[in-house]
Amino acid sequence: MGGAPQNYNLHERLDTDYLAVFADLDPADREHWGRARTFADETIPRIGDSWDRAEYPLDLVRRMGELELFTDGLSIEGLKPMSALAAGLVTMEISRADGSMGAAHAVQGGLVLRSLAMFASDAQKDKWLLPLATGQLLGSFALTEPDHGSDSVSLETTAERDDQGWVLNGHKRWIGNGASGGITIVWARDLGDGQVKGFVVDQETPGYSAEPIRGKGAIRAIHQADITLTDVRVSDDARLPGVESFKDVSKVLVETRLSVGWSALGHALAMFEAALNYAKRRIQFGKELGTKQMVQERLAHMLEEVTNMQLQCVAAAHLQGAGRLSPQQASLVKFHNTRAARRVGNIARDMLGGNGILLENHVIRHLLDVEAIHTYEGTESVQALIIGRELTGFSAFA
């Protein structure tokens, strides 16, 4: 008779860094990374159940705030400063734990906090930045619409000014934290001048209606909402004064596009290390899987992908920290890393055989979550066209 199923402990961290990319980190950067590792260690044992049940563990989101992990390289008074490299390491480590928490981190810090830090008035910053950065308040970034994803520049949500303020109407989709309480930054087209503007909207405002999207096969442990705005009235104090057009929104998206590259690296590390742990512990035909030539070759292929991802992330972080990161460079990192993470995930899932589809072994959750990050912040095709336009000087966009 066969024995009980074996627990392989495939989440064990192996600190893969084959070319010593992270060997000489500044102590402050390492300290930020250490707090993210603390969060990851607390998250991994329980997140599979939340993912399976499609439940959003808001206590974990707030825990990221307690650990000061949301600042994402922004300067927030009263909180520890974080370099661009440290911000990337934090993003990587959170995603190494779970993609849903990675998405929550990206929304709260990368999109909402960054939008306010870049474009809010002093009064708005005083009101919102610290509660958001510490996780006391949840925030969402409402740009994508049912008919406008990759072409979000064509958004149809409207903002009409009158003598009492602004009236917002329209629909938004795939909005993380959009139905979780808190505030939403709504991006809408000003009917007066045709330009895109940003507005901070309390989710309790009359006319704001949001429902979590059900039936997702990826990043299931975060609620993303369908939002309907029906004559939502806000005062002029709700408008972000630093936003004059969609070009300003794009400045936020460039920074977060690089974060997606770091997130993909975190997923790839989790899947590669799970496969490596499995190869050393799984016995088949009387020997560990890792003794087989085919398995060793597959591990070498995955290591190649992970190492290239690390090199691109660190190089781009140095450019970002120096203020020299271009949109096209951010696109290249996102383009390469999400594609590479998919390749790593497919190999790892196959190496684990039937065990590869069990949530307790982590690989399938990361593999499916990579499908989500491969799409958001611009699909593979969109990133390729951004890079191609830079290379040729010709735009293939409509």
C-alpha cells in the first residue's frame, strides 16, 4: 500500500542570485527588503486558501502598510525613504509570496499614492498620503473601462463642470480596491476641453456603485471591481490640480510598468525555487528527480530566465533612481519579464507533474497569476509596439 501524500515544503526560500546581482546592496535597501520578506513569510502559509475561496484578506493589505511597504520609492513625510532599487526588491518579494497581494501593493502604492504624490494639492496630500501609505485607508485607481483597456487614452467616462463642482458619469472595470471602501481616483474626460482629468472620489458618494468581479482564474485573492458612476457629484477640491491631460496619467503608468517587471521576477523566483526543491526531494524510479539529465537541463533553462530577469530589473532600477528611465526601457523590462515568467512557470508546472496543479505546492497559483500581470499595464503586443516605435521612428498605433 502507498504511503500518505508527501509535503514537499516547496515555498522554502533559496535566495537564488546566480550572478550575485543583489550581493552588494546598500544596508537601507536590504532593510526594506527584509521587511518585505517578513510579510512574505507571514503570507505564504495562508494565502492559498484565500486564493481558492476568492476572498480578499484585507488584514494582509493593512499589514503591508504597517511594515511601510507601500511607499514604492516615493517620499512620504514620517516614513522611511525608499530607493528605486529597494522599491523593486519589495515588489519582487511580495509577488514571490502571492500575486494578489502584489496587485494590492501595486494599486495602493504604485498607482494611488504615486498619483497623489505627483499631482495632488498640498491639502490633498496632507489628507490622503499618510493614511494610504500606512494602510489605514484603501485606495483605487479607476482608469480601465469595459471598452477601453490597452487604448485607455480613449476613455469615455466624463466630467462636467458646473457652479457647484463636477459631475462624473461612466463605467470602469478591473479596478482593484474599487469596491473595498476608501477612495477612488477616477480618470475622466472633461467635457469642457476634452482633456483627461483626475478626481478623488469617496466610495460612499451617492451615484458611485461598485461590485467585485467574480469568476476570475487569476489573482483571485484581491477584489477588482466593476464601477458605475451615475451623476457622481464632487467639489472642485476633489480634482487633482497637477493633471492637465492623459500625458500626465502616462507618467504614473511608466513607473508602474517597471514594477510589473519586478513582480514577474518574484513570481518566477517562486516557481523556479519550488521546482528546484521538488527536484531534490521527489523520488521516482528509486532516485531523486534532480539526478536526471532532462531535469537538470530544465532547471538550467529556468535559471537562465530568472537571472536575465534580475539583470534587467536592476539595470532599470539604476536608471529610474537617476531619473533617466525612459518609457521604452520600462516597456522592455515588462515585455521581457512577463514572457520569461510564463516560460519558467510552464516548465515548473510540468516538472511537478500532477503535484504541480495543487495549490499547496504554489506553482499553479503563481503560473495563473502571471497570466494577469502579463496583461495589465499594457499587453505584450502594446509593449512591443512601444519598443518598435522607438526603434524605427514609425508609429504602428492608430
